[in-house]
Amino acid sequence: MNKDKFLGEFEQFLLLAILKLDDEAYGSTIRQLLAETINREVTIGALYTTLERLEKKGLVSSRMGEATAARGGRAKKYFSVSAQGQAALKRSKQALSSMWQGLTIKQGV
């Protein structure tokens, strides 16, 4: 059996959002993209807890931006998906595709 862990749905959404946002992937932009794209409101606590877990797993990395006056002197924390994170997403996509193969969902269910 493969030792690689499967990604949860929310983890997949976060990794995909970070990839879509590229150099603009930080807390509020990730939350906004999830709200607009999948109609899912995410608390900042849930977001950063999951991002921290993904970082510990080596699936994302982070870097601090410059502090700005508009943010009260605080810096933004930017995220990027690592090669390991991209591989995990690909495995997840392949596994889901395999499970969906040949299935038809009944109407009204």
C-alpha cells in the first residue's frame, strides 16, 4: 500500500486556490477565491490552521512580504505549493477520477 496520505477536500481546495492565485496567495485572497468559486465561507482560523498543517507536511511553503502602513505595519504571509504538494494533488485527482469512472448519479438524489 502507498504510504502517501490522501488529501482532504478542504486541503485540496486550499492547494488549488494557492496555485490559481500564484504570487498573490495570502490569507484574504485565498478566502475570497474560495467564497467566489465554491461558495464556501472559511474562517481565518480554519484557513491558517490548515495552511500550517500543510506546511508541516511539506505540501506548501510560506514567506513573509513587506510590512505596509495600510496593514498597520504588518506583513502579509504568502503561500506557494511545493513540488510534493503538486504531486499530492495529482494523486488525489487520479484517485477521484478512477472512482468516478463508469458512475452515473441518479436525478433527484
